[in-house]
Amino acid sequence: MAGGCEDYWQETGVAGVPVRYCRCGAGSPVVILHHDIGCPDRAAFAEALSASHDVLMPVHPGFGLGSERAEWMRSVRDLAVLYRGLLAGLGIGRATLVGLGFGGWVAAEMASMAPADVDRLVLVGAMGLQPREGFILDQALVGYIDYAQAFFKEPAAFDAVYGREPTNDQLEAWDICREMCFRIAWKPYMYSQTLAPLLGSVTAPALVVHGADDGVVPADCAAQYAAALPDARLETVADCGHAVALERPEVLARLVQDFIGE
Amino acid sequence: MHLMYFTEQPMSTYPADKGLEFGATALMFSNRYFDPVDGSRLYNEFLEQYLYAEEVGIDGIMLNEHHNAPFCMQAKANIFAAILAGMTEKVKIVMLGNPLPLSENPVRLAEELAMIDMISKGRLVSGFVRGGGQEQLAAGVNPAYNRERFEEAHDLVVRAWTETGPFRFEGRHYQNRVVNPWAVPLQKPYPRVWVPGVISRETIVWAAEQRYPYIALNTSIADTKKIWQTYDDVALEAGYEAGPENRGYLIQVHVSDNEEKAIENARQFRWMQGEFTGLAHPVWSTPSGYSSPRNRRAFVEFAAGRRANPRGQTSFEQQMEDLRIIAGTPDTVVPKLRRILEETRPGILALWGNDGTVSQEDSMTCIRMIGTEVFPAIREIAKELDLKSPFEAEAPVSIRYSTDLKAPAAAAE
């Protein structure tokens, strides 16, 4: 990947909405679904995977500057169905799904609605299930920077991705992401009441990853995913917050590559 | 001219130091500091103020509601409206207003308002608002659909008031299998709807399209004029010429028999550090999706502490200078109000008489002087300036009931 993934941005229409995506690398297909705070330009984790896989990283429609939202979209399941359409349109029949945080919820929905089309399922700090203790951190109550900082254990790791003083464009992008989250995941906030029973249908082997210091999604969500998915393994990444792919990209890339290679 | 009295109903006995310590006096500032003994006393004092306002000849009582904050004790404006419907004889009960998007069943709201209208023998003015950002969070209502819910709930309420039931309503946010309320308004075609607001251009445009009077909430003279320009332009497009009967204005005015005391009490308009909706995190007052996308950049920069509040934040002295706060004896207050009337030409005027810790005695003095000295003078000025209220102008309730619409100017050319 000489030029990095950023050289591979394309766009296609799905359900009347333009969907931007980055596609790079060669090998078995891996779909990476990003966090609720958008898709950062610097995607070391995706680049690492693209060394051995055909990596597809779409930007959730309506998440960020220049990403047109689907006015009709009302649930995270709608987004998952849209992505099923994206994969079909690109001729990707069966793929490994890697969902990061909010994207983990999307991946879990995609896996449960079409179990035969999932090669491997990787959920990293996945939202989507109601924790039995505590709550998924509610961005409606905290500032933009505070929320994004809560994704990291180490402030330096946040700075490395977003800068010590995130730009005003970044703030605006976070507000747009936040609005889209509200549009599709307001109530109940960031979880589904109908996903858990459907996870039993997933046939693909699953890797459930959780940052040991995740301050956004309680560890119980990972425990529930690991218990509900029929063939799942739980891995905890030490010294890491919610955004494992951003704070420990090399560790996550190795975990995922090993898991896919098993 | 329709002349009203307004109070925010401040929960003035909360420990201010606790608010400062917590860093907020809204949404998440704990209600452990709400003392119901004080609350009971204050609610009854406010009721006493309203009854006195009628006694001294004030035309209307303006009511509102807010949630989770000491700046306003009314958690449901319809409750005070219902009390006043039964306890008063003449005053208009002017609700500015019911926050429509917070309602999960607007038909129930239509029923409550119809009851208030009937009990008051047709004295209801039923204003509607979007509700503040914090209200959406307090009520768990999606801020991203605020405006859609506002417009759709309005349509449902008006249909429930004007169409014979039963009928079915299938909206985007509201679906009602059987709309058939056995409570309909006394006033026909339906009670007057006035729409208050501060900065949202979309709301001004919507009000003008409906031909509903817009009530500018304590805006500066310059901003008020801009609001009327927007309103008037939309009105012409819609086929009517807007006038004083389409314009309302709320202003903070404290009247006393003593200039110094008036100014001292007027400082209470800036209680809670001048944040009249309380100290709060910007993302609470403007949750994502609540505000117009055109304000997005300004709000995110404000939220990150990188620019001043786009809603403006000025000192007490500057507000006095700008005539957004007026304080004094009737002799000094009336000429200042005259200037506002001359410059902005409203047909509806509400005086927000007191706030914060102003004593009940001083509040009652203020109401007495407004009713017996200030408003009689304002009525004379209004006659001289030909400022007619919607009632005096016999303005249609809405555009749908207008019989004087002209072809839009552009089309006529």
C-alpha cells in the first residue's frame, strides 16, 4: 500500500444515497465499519489489514462533512441493510466484518440478518446491547471534544489522531455525526432491544475485542456478545480505551489477522 | 394594543452557591435543591400576581413552561392556564407556549387546550413553541426531529380542533388511529395561535406563512426590525400585508415608585450569571440537529469555547442602554417603551415584570403600576400610532381563514 488507503476513495449509490468508501489491498474481503465519531483520515489499522486483504471501509452516510445523509433512515438496522446493498452492488458475496464501537453494532446487525454472508465477525468495543450495569456513554450530555477524548485511555493517543486542538472542521464533523446518531439511535440510546436474540443465528466464528479501559462501552456489552454469539472468543486489549483501532492499531491488526487466518 | 404581564416563575430560593459549584443551573443541576415548601409558597405567590394583574386592568397573562431548571417553575403551562381559566373573568390566557415536539400525543394537548378554552369562556390564546434544547433532553425527545415534530403536531392539533371526528392521522412522527376528541374549543374556527421566538429564522418564516403573530422575546430593537423584515417579506409572498396585529414583543420591564429601587430590582433580570435559562453546557441548550444547519459552525465553536455565544451575552448596563431591560418609575419607563413602540410597531406587548429574588411586595407594586399607570399611557400611544392587536384588527386566526389574500407580488408583475 504505497500511497496509503486515502488514495483509494470511491463513491457509489445505494438506496438513493451516495456512499463513500475506501477500498484497497488484495485478498479475502474485510469490511471495516467505523465509530460514531466518524472515519478518521489516518487509518493505520485499515492499512495494516490491506497488506493481506481486500479492505473496504465505507463512511456511514450522514457521518461527517460532505457525507450525505439518508433522510429516510430511522434505525441502525436500516444502516445495516444499506450496507448489505453496498456489498451486493460491489459483488462482495461473503466478507469478514470488523465493527468498531458503533460500527460493531452495525456489523452485528449485518451478521444476524444474513449469517451465510459472513466469513468472520470481529466486534471491537461494540455498542448495540444494553449493558446490565452502567450505561453506554451518552454523547448528548457531553461536549464534542470531551466525548472523543473519552474514546482513548491516553490523552496522547487522542492528540495523535485528532491533534491537541481539533480543528473547527472536525468539531463540525462531530456535530454532524452526532445528529445522525440521534436520528437513528436516540431511544433507546445506542442499543437495540431486538438484537440479542437474533445473535444466536450467527454462524461465523466471532472475535469480541474490548479495550481494558473502555470509558464509552461497559465491558459487560462485550461479555454479552461473547455469550450470545454461538462461536465467539473474547479478547481484552490491555492499556487501551474504547477506540482500539486508533489507540492500538498494530495490536488489533495482529489479533484480526491471526483470527482470520485461523 | 394587547397588553400582558409575564413572569418566568423563578425558583428563586435554590442555593446559588451550589449552582456555581456544580457549574450549571440547568438540566443536570440536581433537584435535591428544589425545596417544595418554598415551591408551594412561590406557586401561590405567582397565582396571587396573576389575579392582581387582572384586578389592575391588564389584558392578558402570558404563561410558558420549562423543565429541569430553577429559572422557570412551570413544568406544565396548561396547569396554570387551567387554574386561571377558572379563577379569572376577563384576562386572556396567553400560552407562549406549549412545546409541541415534547408531546407524544398532540391530540391530548388539543383536548387540554379545548378544555381551557371552554372553562375560560373563550379566553385562550394558544401559542406553540419548539421547546428549548434542554427540554428535548429532559423529555427524552429526539432533537434531530424537533422542527418536523413541531409542524406535524401543530397540524394534528389544528385538525383535531377544526375537523369533525372521527378521522385517522398518519404522519411521520404521529400516527393516531382515531382522532375524535370530546372536547373542542369554544372559539371558532379555533383559538388564536401566537408563536414566540428568539433567533430561528425558520420559525419566523413558518409563523408568517401561517399568518400567526410572532412574539419576539426580548430581542434588541435592531434584531426586532430584522425579524419584522423577514416576516413582512414572507407575508407578501403569502398574499397579505403584515402589520402591528402580526407583531408581538416581550420585554423585561421593572416598575417601581422609586428609580433606584427599580434599577436594583432590575438587576435580578441578570440572576444566574445573566443566563436566563440557567448556566448550562452549550451542547445541552443546542443538541445536535436541534438548530438550523446554518448555525452549526457558530454553535460548535461556541461549544468548544472558541467564540462568543451566537445568542449574544451582554452586560446589565448594555441591556439597559439597548432598552432590552427597562427599569424605573412610570414617568421614565413610558417614554422608553414609546420609543420601542415607534421603532418596532407591535400590536401585542408583554412586560416581564420581575425575576430572581425580587420580593413579592415589590412584584405586586410593579404589577399595580404597570396596570394603573404604564399601560393606560401605552394604550394612548398605541392609539396615536395605530397599533392594533389581532383582536382589535379582527385579524383572521390563520392564513387558511383569510379572505383578503392577494396574488403574490411576484406573480402579479
